[in-house]
Amino acid sequence: MPNEKKLILASSSRFRQQQLRQLHIPFEAVKPDFEETPLAAETAPQTALRLAGGKAQSLAELYPEALIIGCDQVAWCREQQLGKPLTVAKAQQMLKYLSGQEVIFYSALTLLNVAEKRQHQHIDETRVQMRALTDTQINHYLTLEADAVYCAGSAKSEGLGALLIKQIETTDPNALIGLPIFRLVDFLLAEGINVL
């Protein structure tokens, strides 16, 4: 049954696009025009939620009749926010910092109904216990998983990143990849999108 509203994923992340494709609903992925810098007094969940909302809102004028999905993820460890390292050198430093530690991943989701000015928001918390890692293991991982530099904390859990992780506590295993699918389905159903 065709959906009346166009669905836009405000993300250039191929990981999130792959996740959304699994729902078998048509969507268009569009790069959001939004600055992803944390603000000074923000907590990690506040940063993730603000960025998810900002990404969705940044496309509202271009798609005034659409439902827009915005998402963002921030890692938190030892009183520090960690985003995407973007370079191998920063990824190496980040993984050394995370070695043997508990990391909390805050995966934020926004679904914006532009025409009706309605917004659904959710933040998913995933606790990850990292293994103690040697420099050799870190370098080997980053050689084999080159795109891990585009993941919060460099931990690409759906690939070889599983070798870095000892334990995960979550209510939605999809959230660690970057898109909390369980809650997204709730939001889409609330907006009349027949995903089931």
C-alpha cells in the first residue's frame, strides 16, 4: 500500500541507509545541512537529541510535505563525549581510550512531520563493555574496518567491531548501529505509515 507522505532520511551514512532499507519502505537519503559540534554545557544525550532534531529540521524547507528522519549518536566514556574520529590517527587514540572501559552510546532519533509541525523524539541508551585492546589489535581492526572512522567511538559493532566488545546491554540492538529501528517503527505507525 503506497504511503502518501514522502519519507526522507536526513543522513549520508550508508550504515543508516542499510538499516532503513531493511524495513522495505521507500525513502530518499539526503545529506542534512547542519553543524554537528557539541555545545559547551550539553550532556551527551542532549547533544545527540539536538543534532538528530537539527538534521531533520535542516531539510524541512526543501521537503515541506515530508516525514523526515534525523538521527545522531554520541559515545560517552570516562566523563568525555566521543563522536566520529574521521581519521585513523584519531580512531587509534579513541580506541586506546576506550580499551577495557564501559562506553554508553546515546542514539537519538527524530521523526519530523513537516506539514503538521509534529515531532517525535527518542533517545536510546546502549551500554557496551569494551575488551582490553593492544595497539596491534587496534591497528589490525582499523586496517580491516577502514570505515570505522565514521562511527561514534570507532566501534563498528555490526562488523569486526564485535571483536572489540565484551558485552552489550540494550533495548534495541539496532540502536548501536545508529538508527533505533524499534522506536522508529512506533513513530511511523503513529504517522499513518503502514510498515507492518
